[in-house]
Amino acid sequence: MKHLALALIFCFTYIETGFAQNEGDQFFAEGLVHEIRLDFLQTGYWDSLVANKPSETYMRCNVTIDDTLYPDAGVRFKGNSSYNGPGQKKPFKIDLEEYVDEQTHDGLKQLSLNNGFKDPSFLREKLVLDFMNQHGIAAPRCTFTRLYLNNEYWGLYTAVEDIGKTFLKQRFDNNDGNLFKGDPHGSLTWKGDQQSNYAGDYELKTNEGLNDWSDLIALLDALNNSAGADLPTALGSRLHLDGWYGYWVVHSMFVNLDSYVGSGHNYYLYHNEDTDQFEFIAWDENEAFGNFKMNLTEQQIVTLPYTHIPQPFSQRPLMNRLLQDASLKQAYIDRYCSLLPYFSNEAFDARIDSLADLIRPHVYEDTKKTFSNLQFEQNLSQDVSLPSPQGQFVMAGLKSFISNRRAALVQQVDLATCVTSTSNATESEGLAIYPNPSSGRFFIEAKGEPVISMELFNLNGQLLQTSAERLENTVREWQVDAPAGLYFLKAVLENGQMKTAKLVMGAN
């Protein structure tokens, strides 16, 4: 397999969680820029692609991925605003099995090729999807590829993993449940118990022949119609709440409002057969770092409250109702606190620089991109503005956004409330610390899994202390030297998982 670039990428505490030797591991490996060639034999193929766009009909096309030819694959245009933008650099969807059964690349059947139409840095989608995968939040993987159309270089694209049965089997170890896409209006509001009432709001992607939406309707019933006191139990039995909290936190933290937390779409719900709960799955992260404004100013974007709900509140019941319940709101705050240490310039800046070094020559060679080479360089760290009918449209610099957004969140989130109890033991995400609060010496237990390494962070995301001594039993003692205050402990387990918990220092 030929790769146009192969580099060692510095990745902030990159932890693989369940992706060992799975489909797509080679394609989505770090440090690669792939080459994909689309060779159309039809004359006037571009006009046919345009004509087929509304019906999402695939055209036959010979697709070559890193020197491996896949004849008679299916290719079509995709996207909404990304498709309707100016220029010829349109987004594509590839289905290797559309016309040839069992034709896959590294086990992958489909890929989405995104054009970065609003991203001078080319990095927004990659950074956010990597972040979610690193922290156990269900999301597709992403990599870079050069795209050629009939031997003409069409530019640098991000290639994003398909949310389908291969993805579901990897992440949840089953794939026969109902998979719904929350498009075009997946607000999760109640419209009665008739399936037909929801047909224009969601898309069923699996089990289309059975076409049974009763599980989704039961979820919506529990969310919208349960009495306040019954909501935690009723909703928790239908929805994996921690997975939803992870989705919510990341989209709030990175301010991607082109999602359920803003526009009310761009997500999947999968009915996990093993748990009988729905799983929230992220999709379409190209508008992260505040690029989808919803009539908000740049200052409002950066300082957006972590409890923000677009009006009317009733149209986002999965946020509105949970914030009205004290225990569910606290669980959301706790999830925010567990992820906030990793949202910092210390964590991201080197990663941004390394990825920019990887893709820079391919960006410079891309003559069909929306932005200039100078704007690519500038947007890594500072805002880039373009004129629009509404005035100047500002695309936040990646590093400056992280700095400003983090400062706002630290002020907003009452981090003291992250510790909900002053009991002798605190457990978060399966990691127990006791005593907690602590005077410096404490014990860590990870539910039967040996702890390989530990790191202590302050609220600014700075790494203060590390312990990398392997422990064969499941309870570990650690002595840290830190002033009184709130900290976050991260532990890497023998099975490759990462667990985080809150630690209060200064009490006896």
C-alpha cells in the first residue's frame, strides 16, 4: 500500500479503546495521508453526479485507494451546505459494495470525503473526532486523503468512517438493532405514539424491511412524558446516559452547534441489543470551533454557557429536562469536569502543529480549496475573516479558540460541584479514589483491572505529576505533592482503557 506521507504524530495521551486489529485500523492509523482516485468512464460524468444528487443515486466508478483498484464501486455527491458552497470541490460518498458484493478496503465498505468548505485549517473535524474516540465517546474515525478525479488532483479531503454495521459491531459488539439518523429534524420531541408522525424527522438505517420504530417511540415517551421524579430511572433504562453526556459535553466544549445541542440533527441513535439502551453517536463535526453561529456573535460563541439550550427550550427535551433534574444535571457537570482537563492549549497545540506539518504540502498543492495558503497558516492560531451577506464571517483560530473557550468554561462551570460527596471514597467512570478528600496519600482502584500509569492534572489542564510503575494487583497507593484544591486523576489500565476521577487535596 502506498501512502503519500508517513510521520510519527505527537498525540496527547492517545489511548486506543477497543480498536485493536479491527476493520479500518490500517486506514485510520495515525500519520497518514492517503491517495484516492475516482475514474469515471462516462462522458459528462459531472453533470450526472449533479443530477443524481437529490436521489442519492450512486454512479459506477473505478476507485483506487492507495494503489488498490476497486472496479465498479459507487460514488455520489453528498452534503448540504458543504455541497452548495462555491467552487468545484464538492464532498463525495464512496460505497465499494454498491455494485460488487463484499468489496471492501481494510474491511471498510463506505467512506465520506469531506471538503473543508468552512475550515481554513483543514483540522476541525479531525481534532474533534479524535478527541471523542480518545475519551470513549461513540464517534467515527477520520483521516486525510488526496483525491483525484480522472487523474486530476481535486484537493485534500478528510475521509470519515461510515456509521453502519461494521462500526456498530466494533463499538458495541452487536449490530442487529435499529440504527436511526437524527435527520432532518431529530429534536426528540413527542408527537404521539403513531410511527408516521416521526417519518419526516428521522431516518431508519437498518432493519428497513421490518420498519418497526416502537423502540424509538418508547424512548421519546420516556424522555418527554415521564414525571419529574421518575425521569432518571425511566430515561436511564432506555438511553445510555453517560454516552449522551459525553456527546453533549464535547459539542458544548467545542461549540459545534450544527448538532443536537444546536440545530437539532447530525447524530445517530443505535438500539444496543446487549443493554437494551440507545447509544448516541456523533456525526458531522466540520462546524466545530464555533463555525455554526446560529445568529450568535463571536464573543457569545466563546462564552457560550455550558447549560445553553437554543430556544424554544421545549424543542431540545434531552437537554432541557435533564438540566431541570438535580441528579441528572450533576451527572452532566461531572462529565464536563472529567473532560475539561484535556481541553487546553497544553494538550492541543503540539497536536495541531504536528497535523499541520503532515498535511501542509497537500494543502498548498490544493488549488480548489476555499481558502488561501496564508489563511491555512493563520487559522491554526488566529481568526480568519471573510465577507458575507451578514457582514464579516469569522472562523476562530484553533489555538486561540481553545484558550478563550477554556478560560470561559473554567469561570462558568462551578468546578467545586464536581465533587458531589465528602465521603471517604469517590468513584468516577469506574475509578475509585479513597480517602477523597485527601492530604496527599490515597489509594486507587479500577474495578479489577491493574493500573499501568497515572497522571495528575490541575484545572488548567497542566500535567503536574506522573507515575508509571506497573502494579500487578488492582489497588494502588500513590503519594502526590500538590496544594489544596481540586484536581483530576487519569489512570491507564492494563486493558488499554483510560479512566478519570476527581481528587480533592488539602483535607485530612
